[in-house]
Amino acid sequence: ELARSPGGTLLRELRGERVALVGHEPWLGELLALLLLGEPEKGLLFHFKKGGVAHLLGIPSPGGCELITLWDPKVLRAAAPR
């Protein structure tokens, strides 16, 4: 379901206390916009770089989540143990 614009089918599959998704742009940005704003067409507001991570909290429904953190890959590499 992450190989197309997100919709109800994908949201119904997001079950469990913790869920991790891996995908590509523009669909991950659209999914963030759907979960945070209820408006997937605003996906360009949430452009992911390759290796980026978003941490959300809430219910997987349109506008049902809040953004906790959006990590750029450079930040993740800097925080990795050496």
C-alpha cells in the first residue's frame, strides 16, 4: 500500500501499539500529511530525505496523529555510536 497515495486501505492496516513503515516519496510525505493534517495533498510539506525518520503519536486516522520528531539522516548518523 505504500507504492501509491495513502488512503483508507493503508490506514486500516496500521494496527498495533507500535508500527514502523518503510517507503518512498512522495507517498511517505503524503501519509504524514494525511495522518497529521488530514490532507494528503499537502505531502510536500513533509519531504523525507533517504534514510529520514518520522516519529508520530496518535491514532492512524486523518488528522489523528501528532508529529513528535522528524529526523534528517545527518542527525541520525551523528547520533549513532562510533
